[in-house]
Amino acid sequence: MTTEMRKLVAELCSPACAGRKPGTKGGDAARAAVVSAMRTAGLDPYEPPVPGLRDANVIAVLPGDVERYVLVGAHFDHLGELAGQVYWGADDNAAAVGILLEVGRALAAKRPAGRGVLLAAFDGEEAPHFTQNTMGSMFFAKHPTVPLDRIDMMIAMDLVGHTFGPAGVPDEVGQSLFALGTERSEGTAAHVDAIASIEPGVRIRRADAEIIPPLSDYLAFWQRSVPFLFLTAGRSRHYHMPTDTPEKLDWPKMLATARWLERFVRETCARPAKPLPFLRSGRDDAATLRSLVAITRALEPVSVEARTGRDTAEALLAECDTSGALPDPLPNHASMLVGMLESKLA
């Protein structure tokens, strides 16, 4: 664990940041902490204002050999103070910003070959900005740092700092991190599968992007047909609670995630310097179900319900066509299964 990542997460969850609500002194302090950490990491960040937030994103650019880019983003805001309590937001989403910093430091020290990299700490992801279309990521997509058609991959992180499941789950389960959206761009699913378990401490599991509502920073890019990858471990029992504090984070998993993401970014930068085709109608329910089968199988020794879940997932998997898609309306069943699993493992 690098001292800098832990330090940034601690600052973002400090009383000075007071929950990091946009447009407040705490939000300003959080943005200043991100800017300072990026500069220390060898990056040159700037702060484009976001109208409607009374605040700003934090963007750093690492030029490449070609004028095409990979964007890595995570939101740094949280809920602030409610009813006299501070909502610290360690997992949501200080942990992801810490990982963003780690990746940025590594890429600044040794530039990737091929594409350049945009590093974005977005403001204003939390309510009400999502429903009011005032999110920092939405503003960026409308007013991008580089032309949007030169961004070949957008990677968003949200809720990536916790062990998947309660204490005592097998490592095969707890180290899970889900990658949504691989089915929306040519070659990305195969790329993720090839390196899914290459970093000890984290296991990347693919799932179709439509398995959950698109409630994070990748939405604006999906809407504009930019290939995207969304990394998440889902909601823990501390989600949007004052108990979401740094000591509950899975620091080894976070560091493993940073190593994995650095590798994925470098390899994506090195792909042939042409647009990655966006597959608007791409579906891969089979990937979701295979991930669920693997998790429920690993849980069977500690959960009497896991076998039922595995049987359901395997039955649905048998319904998939050769492209990996379930026939309508069966995708609803897959979503329900994911929801039940998230609830049981929170």
C-alpha cells in the first residue's frame, strides 16, 4: 500500500472535507486535496468549472504517441452532512479516487505506448446532480478536454474499495470486482478475460452493462457511443451511511485493483491506433451468469442458499443464444438474481 493512496483517502474522509458535498467548503477542500495529490504524483491537473455545481472537475492529461485517448475517471464528491451526521464516503468514492491516483502516478512515471491518457476526478455524481443532469461527467462529455470521438475507452470506478461480501467469505468471492460494459466495444471482453486473474488480490468478473441501472459516471459516455468499462463491487451494507469509513476498506484489494487497471490501460493504449468500434446492441448475459455461477459455487460451503442460486444461474445460462444473449423477458430474471446476491452479500 502506498502512503500516498492511503493519505489521499484519509484527507477525503477528514472533517475538513465534511462529506465532500459539491458547492461547500468541504467540497472545495476535497478538490484541493485531489489537485495536490495529483501534482505530487507527477501530473499537471487543472480544474474546469462545472456550471450548476458551484464546483469543478479535476483533469490531468498524459499525451501519447497518437491523438487518441483512454479516459480513467472516478467521482470525488459524496453526500456531505445530513441531520447533523457526516457521511464520510470512503468506499463511495474516496477509494476509487485513491486508485485513480495510483494509476496516474504509475503512468506519469512511465508513459504508455500509443494512446494518451486522460485522468478525471469528477464532481457531482451523487444525488440530486444525477437526476438534474448537472453531473461533472455529463458536463465533461458535453465539453470534453479532447474531441469525444478521440476517446476510445472510458473507464469509470465506483464502490471499488470493499471486500465483496461479509467477513468470512472465500477469497474467490471477496476479491471479486465486476467489469460492466465489455460487450459494448469490439475486443474488450476478450481483453478483460485474458487478464482477469493476473493480479493476485483481485478477480475481475464480467457482467452485462444492462444488469443494473446506469447510475454512475459512465452513463454520459454510453449515451454518446463511447466504449466504456465500469468497475464496481456493488453496494456494501455501509452504502450511503455515516459508517462508510476508511478502516473498513480492503486496502490490499484496492492496491491490486490499481495494478490491474494500470495494466489494462497500458494494453488498451497499445491497441491499434484507430477507433474501437462501439457495439450499441451488444449483449452478454452469459458473462453475467458465468460470474454468478462461479461466485455461488464458491459460496456453497458457507451458504445453504448458494446452491439454489447456482442452479438458477445455470438454468438461465442454458437459455442463452450463441451470442450470449437471453431471450426476452428472461433478462429480468438475471437482474433479480444479481440483486438478490448483492443483498445477501452486503
